Amino acid sequence: MSEIILGTERLQLRRWKTEDLEQFVELNQDPEVRNYLPNPYTPSRACEVFGLIEEEFQKRGYSLMAVDEKMSGNFIGYVGLHHTQLSFMTEEIVEIGWRLKKEFWGRGYATEAAKACLEYAFNDLELSEIYSFTAELNTPSRKVMEKLGMTFIREFLSEHVDDGHPLQKHVLYKISSKAR
């Protein structure tokens, strides 16, 4: 049994298990899931990221969490917090992010899980602000950010995307514990 960190009406957010690796790789190989992510996510890169998530859990006590649908017990994707650095910001930020299997899109799961994650971030971890960013063209993720009450901060060109690529232009959103 894996450690349940958060629960919502329909979802459980938990620590990753070794046996989740195959589904993690599969999720990140789906072309529709990767539609707004410009760089290939090879199986070896997915394995590397899976390890980095566990390292972040060990270091900070939180990271990206596996999400299971309560009713079916199915793994549906992941949602969570991640420390990252953007070139135009002087300090490291805490980002909230999500990625779901396409068969679970359109059910409000990303918003539901992310709301629980924000509550955890502000109430339990006592973080003061959380950011999120995505490609400007990623309307579905932008809608989730707005449903969460996040505020648009700025556009920027991602240094991880080739110049001129349609997904190079990104948007940054933020929510603070005081704004809730």
C-alpha cells in the first residue's frame, strides 16, 4: 500500500510506487498528452524524471504525486508541487503541475486534485506562493490555472524550447496564500 498524502471526493494523491514506473512512462509517451510539450519524452527520460520525483520527496517531503481515481482504483496521472528555476526570476519557485491520461480529461480531475494540492501547500507546508506555467497555446491547462484562482503574471520565451517553435511562448500564473 502506498502512502496516501491527500484525498478529495473522487481522487487519492499518493507517493509513487516502483510499480507505477511503467504507467508513468506510458503516460509520458502518449502523443496527445504530449501535445503541448515540445521536447520528446523518451522512456529513459521518463525513468530519469521518475527518479528525480522520488529525490524531491526525500529532500523536501513533497513533490509530484500519483493520482488514483477512488471509485476504480485506476492510476489517472499526476499532480503536485515541484521546485524549479526560471531564467528571469532571481529565486527558485514552487510550481504546481499536472498531467492526466487522456481518457480522464474533461472530468474536472486536474482542477480537483490541484485544489487539494494548493490547500496542502498553503495550510500544511505554509508556502506563501505557488506558480504554474505552460505553453501559451495550452488552453486546457490555462483554464485549470484560472479555475484555481491563479493570476496571469507574464508571457516568456521558454529556454527549453527551440527558437521559433510554436510552443516557445509560455505564460506564467501565480497564486498567493493571501489571495485565497
